[in-house]
Amino acid sequence: MKLGLFMMPLHPLHRDPAVTLQEDRETVILSDRLGYYDAFVGEHLSDRAENVTNSFIFGVSPGALLSDAEALGIVNEDRNKMFAEAIDVILQIWERDPPYEIDLPGNRFKVTTAKTHVAEIGKGVMYKPYQKPRPEIVGTVVAPFSKGVIAMGERDFHPLSANFLLPHWVPSHWANYAEGKHRAGRVADPADWRIARTIFVADDDKVAERYGKSDANSPYRFYWRQLRIKLTIPKRHIVFKTHEAQDDAELTDDYVVDRLVICGTVNKVVDEILRFREQVGDFGELVYAGMDWVDAKLAKRSMELMATEVMPRVNAAIASSSAKPARQAGRA
């Protein structure tokens, strides 16, 4: 299992964006030095806590922040459908030469530069990716039983299940992705499935509990308070519930943090990750959710322990578990 990084990121509103942008950059650089496989930075247009200016990799999603949808004039649109239509047009741009003349049946997006294309000066030409036939396309998935992830499977994109939802909802993403792959005549490979989780690793259990959950200034408490409010307003907070009819009043900060933050020393975190994997099934990459650096030393140490101690032990346990049936069969 690979280790990746995902940040939204969420920073307290009083912090200087010049400082937090530098912090986010340092986080990505550190992840690279520690051997993280890839890094994703979530990107919204209209949120002061998420001061991201540009993305590092091509990730796609219908979008979960309603203020973004309002700003773009699509708050009442079927954004899953728009997402699929937009991606289909992007893929066509990559596959065609100018002037493109893209007019797909039932697709609202029409793209052409036929009237303004001047080949000798490069006018009316869009760049294509260097990767052939195209770069890996990763789509984030939030809602339980997401229909968007079916479209990802049909188009051979790879899903990244967000760290926002309780573990028992996560397998629904794989079931729908596998359905999409089946529709396209392909078999889904668990190695293509990324799952993000909120994790804090420390050298001391008391420090881990304080910084990861209980301290009023914990970046993890701040993160989940923001997410709880942001997902409750558009009534998408089912991700926090054990069942649909659960009373909203039960979804306190403590409730969410206790269920969605994995924290502790190395062995405890390893055990929780393995328990999570048993619950959701096999997947190819565990994506570590980055937080604001309230304490830079603790934040960096957590990323280091995750890469150098936690993941090697997780992978050793997975390998050992996979090998046992084969050894038993051999003795028989």
C-alpha cells in the first residue's frame, strides 16, 4: 500500500495567507523528501480558510462547497452531470487537433476555435498533456453511494475517497466504482483506489491525544469543526452519521473528532489503520490528510513517523496476512 498526502487545506481565518501558503508548500516538499507517493491539494474558489492559488496535479470533483456553486451560477444545477460533461469535453480536447469542433450529444459544453484558428501563428490552439495518452485523473468522492464515482469508473479515472466520512460508508464508493468499470467492460483494480484518513502520529500517547483530539487549539478540532458546519449547511452531513435517521444534535465536535481522527503512537496508529482496512477492504493508497501547523515540530514529526514507521509496519502486516494462506496450502 502506498502513502500519499491530501490537504484541503483549512487554516484559521486570522492567519496571514502569505505564511500559510508557505507552510503548505513546505508540507508538500517534506512529503516528497519522506517518500510520499503523491500530493493532492483540494481547491475551492470562495473560502477564506482555503487559500490555495493553483493545483499540483489534475484532480477532479463535482464540488462540495455551495458558495463555489453560487459564485459560478450553478447552485441549482445537477453538478454531477456537469462534472461528467465537462470531463468528456476535456478528454476530447486532448484527443483532437484544432479547431476541435466539439459538440457531443446531450452535452452542454461546445468547444471550437474554427472561426479564429490561425495555424501559422498558433492561434486557437490548446496545449495537451505531455503524458500519453493522458495523465492519471483522480476524482475525489465524498457522498455515500456517490453516483459520480460510477462515471469515474466508466471513464477509467481513479477514485480518492475523502477523509470526511465514517468508515462504514466508504465501501459504497468501491461498489459504485466497480459498477462503472463493469459498464465499460473492465475489471476494477483495488490498487487504483485511494482512501484519505485524518491521522496524527506522535512519540507519546498523551501528546497524540491532546494535539489530535482534546486541546481546544488542536488543528484537528479546528478542521473538523469547519467541516462539520460546512457539510451540515447543505445537508450533506450524513457522512458523519452511523445511519440516516441519526439526530443531528449528536454530531458534536467531540463526536466527529473521536470517530474521524486516528491518533496515537506508532503501534496504535498501525493497529487502527489495519482495522480500518479490514472494514473497508483492500485499497492501493492511504492518503494522509494534512492540517494547519499549529505546532510545526509535531506536524512534521507526525509526517515523518507516518512514512518511516507506520507504513512499513502496515505493509509488513498486510504482506504477512496475504502470505499465510499460501504457506498453509503448501504444507497441505
